[in-house]
Amino acid sequence: MNDRYISYNVNKDKYVVRVKVDGKFVSRLCDTVEDARITKAKLLKANSLTTAILTKTKKKTEKTKKQIFEEMTFREAFLYFCKYRQREVKISSFTCYRTSFHLVEKYIANVKVSQITHEMLADVFDVIQDTKNVSKSYLKCTYGRIKLMYQWYINEEYTDINPCSKPIPLRKTQATKRRAFTKQEIQKFFQTAKLYVKYSLYLLFYTYYVTGCRKAELACLQWQDVNFEDETININKAVNRGLKDGETIETVGTPKTVASVRIIPIPTKLRNALYLYHKLRGGADTDFIWCGTKFPYKPIQLNHIDERFRYVRDKAGLPDELTLHCFRHTFASKLINSGVDVVTAKALTGHASTRTLLDIYTHADEEKKRQAIRNIFH
């Protein structure tokens, strides 16, 4: 029989009708061809009715992008946007987006994202400035990330409104000033480090002090980055720390900025110390200078560097205001006090902007004034 729904079963001596209804195949046995054709018609009619109902229901329940956006809270909208950004930026940059969210979530996390206004955001940031010690520049970055989120939803046709289209007024906050180590503090720190930490860490701290590198740059320095003949180190990568699936991870990636890629001359004393350490330790040129003891050899963890620095600082009886980053500040201050111009200092420290360096110049100039008064009226 030439019918796609009807067949003849010889064993049962019956006509079989098989039609897909509501997503499942339904079979019926009939004595005659006429009965089979009638049954087929009924089943096909039932299937058409079901399909029509499902299509109508689907159209009824299907929401537009704008309806979805109107029902989303700020938390839902921002975290969904973060999933998109996670594919576009480095892990460390993505973590900054999460940190920005945590800064404002107390105030607007459960507010409908479509109901947030420019005035509301201005009030939120005003309260944050009153209650938290957050810099103006960081608040601008946070506001910029929220603006970027709304712009993404506009591009994806979820909404037409961006409450961050205009800037909000932000006050200049009193930044916590880092200071340089004094000569006595540096001597005390390294004398203590010799006694209480491994030589590899002592060497890392000394390299930090005399090169002004960032912690994340030194952590992934490889032997191939050290030119013993020219007495230079090549900074071309950095450890990026961020969150992935709720866990903090560290990966080797690009440095902080384009200006961070640089070649730094090193003192002969450091060159010799690194050379001897390389000879004693051995290993390939691709090995990290400071790494773990188990294969595969990964760069030393950033938290471990911080923890061992604090350990030595406390053992030496130095003030808590001295942080690991103060090595970098000390390096920049020494350049300035030695008469190095701002362009050269910028190239050596890898700053993308001269603004930070100019702040250090101002600080160093104030120190010179104080020292002049001390010398006169001792």
C-alpha cells in the first residue's frame, strides 16, 4: 500500500496506522483499509490541533528582549554582562568587574535594572564616598563599567536607555600615600631577610628593590629574560590573578600596560647574584627563576610573596605602613633624587602615565625641603 501512515501486518492480518501525535508515535490496528483511512484522518486532525495550540501558547509566552530586561534586577543584568566580558578581557580585568559590582551591590543589587536612574547612581556613589575609603579614580572606573554594561544591552537591543550617559559628580578623596623606605629601614629589612627566609626570597626582594619591577612581573621572570652579558632583564609578561568558577587562579599573561614591556639595566651585584643562583640551581632557560619545587614548575604565588614580606618586616620591627609595593616607590624615589628626568624614570618603571611619577616627584621635593631645614636647624 502506497501510504506513508498505513501499512499491512501479515502476521496479525491487520492494517496498522502509525502517526506522530504530540511528539510521540501512536499506532492503531484496523480490520479494513477504510477503517485505517478514517483512523489516520482522526489522528492527523488531532496532531494538527495540538500543533496549533502549542504554537499559539509559545507565541503567547515568548518574551521580547525588552520585556526580559525590564524584569531583570541589577545583579542579574550585571552578572549576565560579566559572562560576556569574561570572554573579552584578561582574568585579572574580569575580576575588577566583579569587585565593582560588590562595591555597589548593597545599594542597587535587587533594584530592577530598568528602574535605575542617573540621579539614583549619583546618590549611591555619594554615599560610597562618605562611608568607604575608595579613591575617586576607582569610583570613576566602577561607574564606567556600569555604563559599559548598559551600552552592551543597548547594542544587543534589550533597552534604549543608559542612565550613565552623563558623568556624575565625584569628590577628590584623600589617597593613602605610600612612602619610600629610609636607608636605615632598607638595611634592617635585608639584614633580617638573610636570617629568616630562603635565599631565593631574599634575592627576589633584592631584585624588586633595585629594579622597581611590579610583583606580578618578577613572579614570572624566566632565566631567558636575564641577559648576563648586557646586565639587563627583559620584562615582557606578568602573572594575572582573577576568579574562575569561584576560585582564585593565577595565570601568566601580558603585562599591565603596553608601557610595562621594557628592558631594565641591573646592577653588577644583582647580575652576579642571579648568575651564581642559576649555576647552583640549574634548570632550563625557560624555567621561572622563582617557582615551586614540584613539577610542573609554576611561578611563585603572589600571596606567598606578600606573606613572606610581612613576615620579614614584622621580624625587623618595621612599621605596617611599609608594604611590598614600597620597594617600587623607593626605586622611583631614588631615580628622582638622583636627578633622573621624568621620561627616563617612566621608561624604567613602566608607568603608562607620568601622573603617578609626578606625584612621587612632588613627594621627593617635599622631603628635600624638610632635610634642608634639618641640616640648617639641627
